[in-house]
Amino acid sequence: MTARVLVAGIGNLFLGDDGFGVAVAQELLRSGALVDDDIKIGDYGIRGYDLAYEILEGHESVVLIDATQRGDAPGTLYVIEADPDASVPDLADEPDHGQGAFQGHLMTPAAVFHLVRTMGGTMGRVLVVGCEPETFGPENIGQMELSPVVAAAVPEAVATVERVVRDLLPDVAIPAAAAALDPSQTEVNAR
């Protein structure tokens, strides 16, 4: 049976705040708050092909968790409705994806969506829970941990993903997280 909602943490944990999605997915898995047959949580990291093949399984909705640069203060959380049908990689900016030469470890969400469509798949609703990054580490070196401000946003991001999934599955009884944060007790600006 295919889960109705796929929750996918994506990003490169060797590049500082780009590992945000991975950190949130791992925390969701540790907490066990979203354990249900209708929900699949995965840490996909930089494994774009794995994510594309998982999306091909036919989930009703996909929730991507990723570092998302939109120009706000680092640590700001976003919930964005993505249009996967409009997401076509710009081959001038992503030459490694041109002419069908997909690089699995370099795939952006747009490239993953394009690959899914290329393989005959379709996607239901796609939401992104994103966090404004502060740093990816020094160029050509990276960084093995999240910046303090992005690390502080992880608990609220977990609570945000839980709320998004509950909204997507109103007919499924999902227990509330035992340690959900009170948004007024954090500096994270959730949108």
C-alpha cells in the first residue's frame, strides 16, 4: 500500500544549513509523532533519483523539507505550495541536467519533478516547508552542522510539518506531538 503523504527531507548535510531538511526528517523519524500507514517519512538528502522513484509510487501529496532562500532573516520558516508541473529546470543554469543527463546528487526539486514527468509520473499536491539559511559554510569546504539560528528552527519546523500533514489528512487520527513548541516562545518567524 502506498502512503497517501510522502514527507521528504532533502539537502546536503555537508553544506551547513543545506542540511536543514535532513535534520528535520531525522527528528520526525525519531519523534514517531507521524507514524501511520498513510504517511511515509524519508531522509532523501541528495539522492534525487531515490526521491523521484518514491514520488512515482503515487502519493496524493508530497511535503518537501528544504533550505529555501527567499531573502528573509535566517531561521525564517515558510510553507510554500509548489507547482511541480511548472517546475522545469533551466538548462542554462543546470547544464548537468540537459539532454536527459541527470546527475542524481545535484538534483534540485525542479529537476526531480522534471525527471518524474519524464518517466511518465504525475504528482499530486506538493508543499515545501522551507527555512531561510544563514550559511552553507566556506566555499569549497562546507560545514558539517547547521548554523545556530537554523538549528534553533528545527523544533518549530517539526511542528510545522506535523500541522501540514494533519491538514492534508483530516480523516486520519494523528496524535499531537508530545513536545510541540509554543510559537510565542521562539524567535522563528513561521509563515
